[in-house]
Amino acid sequence: MTDFTMQKDAEGVATISWDVPGKSMNVLSLDGLATLNQLVDDALADETVKGIIITSGKEGSFAGGMDLNVIAKMKEMAGDQPEKGLFDGVMQMHQVLRKIERAGMDAKTNKGGKPIAAVLPGTALGIGLELPLSCHRIFAADNPKAKIGLPEIMVGIFPGAGGTTRLVRKMGAMAASPFLLEGKLSDPKKAKMAGIIDEVSDDPMAAARDWVLNAKDADIVKPWDAKGYKMPGGEPYHPAGFMTFVGASAMVNGKTKGVYPAAKALLSAVYEGAQVPFDTALKIEARWFTSVLMNPSSGNMIRSLFINKEALEKGAVRPADVADQSVKKVGVLGAGMMGAGIALVSAQAGMQVVLLDRDQAAADKGKAYSEAYTAKGVSRKKITQDKADALLARITATTDYAALSDCDLIIEAVFEDPKIKAEVTAQVDAVTSDDCIFATNTSTLPITDLAQASKNKENFIGIHFFSPVEKMMLVEIIKGKETGDRAVAKALDYVRRIKKTPIVVNDARFFYANRCIIPYINEGMRMVLEGVAPALIENAAKMVGMPLGPLQLVDETSIDLGAKIARATKAAMGDAYPDAAVDEIIFWMEGQGRLGRKAKAGFYDYDEKGKRQGLSSAVAAQYPQAEEQPDLIEVQHRLLFAQSLEAVRALEEGVLMDIREGDVGAILGWGFAPWSGGPLSWLDMIGSPYAAERCDQLTQAHGDRFACPPLLREMAEKSQSFYGRFGTQASDAA
């Protein structure tokens, strides 16, 4: 079977159907591209064919994009000239799509071509939109669930099969920018309003057929191929266009801080391409696209944010010999913000939910969170009232533990107090069956210790959500020493159903995410104590790709939480406690009532509405700046190594079992410099020999917390990389 097939009818319409065998959604491969090229040649050469329709054989979707493994194949096929292989492969795509666009018309007169329409039954992303953009008219089904757009920028590349050049020439640089630079996705009706597609129809195939059979020569000439074409909004040296491009450059650099190569390359391709003929613009796009693909940042982002993320979501680390563990009814203990969010996402996924708290008012308040969320969705027409009512009907707010009796999964989200958690565990055990899986949502307390309160320790597991639950994509699943495979499978099947990305780690204090993010926060506070300018700390973090500086992150999570964690950790670790120096500033701020955003005072000052007003003069007065400040790279390395070395130690100690989880978890969990692909990918990018050398320098300057882990030292001596040594597994780390 081939990816593309063609049928010709008696009226002269050739329908090319894209239907990749064994895939739920079409993706383009090199073989598929070659087949499409042959079918287009056949239809254009056949005198009985009046026009062509390109559509999908998949119900509800056209295509999900390019098979990103194609990039690796292009590099391999080119041997010692990978950039040439990539450029030639991209130009091959351009040639096929340009052939569709020109459709056999005379180069001088623009006559004699055959009309080609694209019919989108639903979702069309990446190359799944670039192909239709090369057709003469795009018809989409009236499918509100469909997503149409070019999301490539989200995984570190940009639309490189003509999508960048065509969309800008079709819409103008300003109108196209949200779709290119932000990866904005739209439903069919909004895509039509934006000018991306041409028609939305209840029967797009019939509409396309009618158009194909009646189209005139002028109907199939793209504006940029017609004489006298002018770019909407103005070209770079047109008075209006000039301001657009100046503003776009400032916007891109402001948002990316220069660390995301794809955005800058996209803007360069648009700017340069706008000043030359269309075919030359395609070559420029291909060169910039090749440049991005050759950048290690691009490869790392694709690997972590697309290939590895998708593998984890599909169950790459799920115990293979455990039968399906789909959750039918979930009990959520604790109706605070975290519990309310868990109840919401569970009900959204179609599960029955029992939301339990100590008193009915608290339980009702937790359900009210879902009521407010769905009401907002209805007002914005993202959900119908009937569906909102059905979702809310699935949530039962109660104080009665007996209501949990038929739940097959319990998620406990009560206070971070071992005694309280032990009490609710015992109460749940008293009413649930021996098959019920019990999960605790703790963010810091060891799972093995908490499991001692359970009658079935093999059924006890950690499921650590990040706040706000409905927005954060990562869920950290923690195995205690006695946790069984069925509990792991249950947790993974649940996370998959709520459409989030799971990582599975072994039990240890702070697990994986928190053990890496706490050193980042602490390093920022250490620098304040040393007299480093807070503005330098915060901006250095953002300029290296962190979404929030460490001081702002402290304010967002709250000082009193940090103080509570510090006291508990110190009590547990005794003389081994490593962060006594940081406690000075935490406890001072706690004593001053500077608890962060919620108190409208922290490292930053806030107005009455909680909006940041700038770094606090009170903190500056207490911890004055030193006359001599460190350079930018020194600050950035302290912040990145503080996190990355902890990731290596987690791998070394067996907390991390799969390096994919280390990188994906870091990006989704706390936003570790996504341009790098994650902490282990970043160490690979700078090289283990340099990383070890830098550890020694940082240790000498700042202390043993930067000591090179034995694993990294060994890898440096052998010039190994993490992905080269471990592939996808961590079994050789210990």
C-alpha cells in the first residue's frame, strides 16, 4: 500500500487521497512525497483530467505534519555533507509543491494549467497546511474540533516547505506573524476569517468538485505569480512594510532573547525573501531552514519536545506485561486548588469523580472551581452548555468516605503533613477494595515513608501534579520501594487519559523536578546574599532561556512555602543539610512578611492588584550590591549548572530511569531552557569534557555544590555524550 492513491472519474476530476497505512493521522515521508509527485505528473499529463482534488482518507484530519525522522534520513543519505543533503531534500519538497502550484500553466501567459483544490476534512498542521497552501483553493469541513496552522516554531524549527514564504505573500508579514512566530492554531472558520483557507463547507468535497470543474485560468494564478503583485502590508523598503519589519525584529528578540535560532532564521527568510522573485525566495527559505536544522538547538528541541515527548505519552516506559488499567472512577481527597484542578481534568476526560473534603463547604468550593472554569468556556464558546453540565454532573462533592468505595483510583491532595496523609490513607483503606490504587500528590515527602500507612504498599504510588493542574502538561509519577507494576500502569493510563505527559521516577527526597528546581532558586538567592545585582540575576536567567528568573519564581511559589520546606529538609538531613546560607534570606523575608506575590511583597514590589512593579528596594537595602559584579556568562552558568548537575545526580542515583524523562520533564515541569532540549541535552551540547572542566572552575569559585558528579567525570574522560551512551535508557548510569 502507498501513502497516496488516485482515482479519476468520468467528469475529469482526479482525486488524490492521502492515507498513510497504520497511522491515525497522515505524516509526510520521502516515499510519500515521491508518490505524490508521480500522481501529480500523471494527472497533469492526462488530457481527460480537467482538475485535481487532494484530500485525506483519514476521518476528521488531513495531516499532522512531516515525519521528523525524515530529517535524520536526509542527513544520513548525504554522508559527510549533511547540510547539502538537507538543502537538496528541502528543495525537492519545494519542487513538488511548486509543480502543484503552477499546475502545468505556461510560464509567460499563466494559461493552460489545471485547477487543483485541497479538501481538509479536519486538522491540518505543518506540511499538512503547506501542501494545501500550494494548491489553488483550500476547502475545509465545518469541523470545530479541527486545528489548522503551522506549529513548527514550537519544536525549534519553522515552516520550511514553502509555508513561510506563501503565508507571508498571501497575508502580509504582520498578519502572518502570529501563525509563523507563535505557532497559532485556528479552527476552520477562524482560519477562513484570517485568510489562511478559502472556504468552509458542510460538504467540502462537493464544493471543491464544483470549483474545479468551473475554474478559469485567472482563478488558478497565485497573486505572486501575477504581473504587478505587491505584498499586503508592504515590502521591507515600502514605508509601511519598513515599520513592520523593524517592529518584528524587536519583537522576536524581545521574546526569544536571542536563544531560539528558528525565530531569527524565520524572520531573516521572510525579510530577504520579500525582496526577490518567488522562486528565489523559496531557495532563501530552504537555506535558512537548513541552517536551523543543522543547529544543535533545533535537533535537541525536536528530540525532546516532539519525538521523546510523544513516546512518553504513548507509554514508552509503561510496564509491558500489565493489562489495560483505564480508570473508571477517581476519588480526589482535598478540594483545595490542587484537588479542585485534579477533579476538573479528570471530569474533562470523562471520568466519574468523587471530590472529598473535611466539610461540605470546602468540597463545594472545590467543585465551584470547575463550575467557574466551564462557565468561562461557555462564555467564550469553547464548550457548549450541555457539555459543561455533563462535566459538572460527573463531579460529586462530599465529606463521606463511603462514596469512595467503588473508586479504582484515589488521588490524595491534602496538606503536606505526614500525619494528616496517614490518617486519610487509613480512612480510604477502610472503604475501598484491595484492587484500588492509592496515589499521593505530595511534592516533597518520600513515597516509601508515606506508604507505611497503607495496607497495600504495592498499590501505593506518587502522582505529582504541577500547578495550575489544567494548564501544566507534566505529571511526575513516583515509585516507592514497594510500589508494584500495576500501580505504575494505572498511573500512566490515567495520565494518558487526561492528555498530559508523564515521567516515572524512583523515590527520593524532592523526586526529580523539585530536586532540580530548588538549587536554581537557591543559587539565585545565594547571589543576592553575595551582593550580585538582582536585576543581573533575573535578566541572566531570562537571556539563557528560563521563563522566570529565580527570584520571581520564589515570589510566585511563596516565601513561606520555601521556609517550610527548608525547616523540614533541615530536620530530615541534619548535618548534611546543604542550604543553611540560603535560609538567612528566606527567614528574613518571612519575618518581614515579604511572602511573595500573594502578600504583594517579596523580591519584587506589587500593586494592589498583584502586578509586579519592579525589584524591591527593601531587599536591596538589606542585601546591598557589591561594587564589582560578575560577568553574564558566570551568572548564567551558575544557574544552569545548579539544575543540570542535579539532573545528572538523579540519573546516577537511579531516580531517573530514562534520560528522555530527564529532559522532557525539565522543560515541561519548570521550563528548563527549552532551546537546549533539557539539562542532559544541554550538557551534550557543550560537551562532557568542557562541562567537567567548568564544574571544577565553579567548585573552586563557589563551593562543592558544583562538584563534578562521578558519572559526568567518567564521560568526560571518554568524551561521551548522554544520548550517545544511554540512548533512551539510564540502566548504565549507576
